[in-house]
Amino acid sequence: MRVLTLSGFTLVALLTTACGGADKPAETPAAETPVVAAPVAPAAEAPAPAAAPATVAAAAPAPAAVTYASLTGDAAKGEKVFAQCKACHVVEAGKNRVGPSLWAVVGRTSGSIAGFNYSKANKESGVTWSEDVLFTYLEAPAKFMPGTRMAFGGLKSPQDRADVIAYLKTKA
Ligand code: HEC
């Protein structure tokens, strides 16, 4: 359709130029242009836009240590984390296993469960198990308290530590 119309105009323009142009008004090309109903071409299926590649968060490991204060502990998740402590601890009051009862441990003075055979390191550390101290201790117990008998590598994930502390706070 458009091509035809353009050709018509082009032809008229050429004829007009050939016959002296501006002096002679061109005949109305519209009348001569056959109106052909061009078959409507089916709209080409637009290819689905490729899914934008997921933005890869440039999550370089933070060099600065994550502070306990910057985290929010989740007690329910902490109960699952506590499964790793269960080999040696229970949270019931007065029940010691390989490790002392962790009932009301948050805020407790280290080595204070009567009748539990603590190591000298733990008993004499003078530490109070505040949330912040537990957060540091639980990352690497033997590093924080050289000589401890707690044979546990530690919880590397700061969030796991915050969660287990939130759980322990509910057991008091
Ligand atoms: C392999 C056994 C074992 C595992 C696993 C273990 N502990 Fe212990 N834990 C101990 C022992 C033994 C002690 C006593 C350490 C000492 O006397 O030196 C202890 C001591 C502690 C203390 C000090 C308590 C006090 O009265 O001074 C805390 C707090 C503690 N553990 C928390 C945890 C938590 C939380 C976990 C799990 C993330 C855990 N422990 C996993 C064996 C374990």
C-alpha cells in the first residue's frame, strides 16, 4: 500500500519535472492510485525478551567483623542451631551432661554450676556470659578461652550465634 502510493507520487513528481514542473499543476495522483487492500501481515511473534540476568550481588566477604548488635536473633532458628550443642548440653535446670546445664546461662558467671567439674580455664576465667561475650566465645571457644574442655569448634555464622543466643535467652 505504502509502496504503491510512494511510486505514484514518485511518478507524478517525475512527470511534473519532465513537463516543466511548477508551471503545470500535476493531476491529482490520488485518483489514479489504485486502492489495494494489502493483506495484513500477521504480526511477527515478538521473541520473548530474554530474562534479564540476575544481578549478582557483589557480596564480597565483609572484612570487618559482624557485631552482635547489628544482628537480630531468631529463637526458633536458634533452637535448630542448638541441635549442635545437644550432644553435650541440655537447657533443663540442674541437668549436666558432658557440659553444664545451659539453663539461664545468659548473664550467668562462668563456672558457676555447683557440682559440675569445670576446667580451671572456665572456672577461673571470671567471665560473665553476657550476650556479647557468648557471641564471641561461640565463634571459637578454645580461642576465646584457652584450656576450655568444651570440645566444640564453634559456630562460624554470626547469624547462627545470634539465633542460638536468642534461644538460650528464652530458657531462663
Ligand atoms: C562436645 C561437647 C560440647 C558441645 C558440642 C558444646 N559444648 Fe558447651 N561446654 C562443654 C563443656 C565440657 C563445657 C565446660 C567447659 C570447661 O569446663 O572448660 C562447656 C561449657 C559451655 C559454656 C560455659 C558454661 C558455664 O557454666 O560456664 C557455655 C556457655 C557453652 N558451653 C555453650 C555451648 C553452646 C551454645 C553450644 C552449641 C553451640 C555448646 N556449648 C556446644 C561441652 C560442649
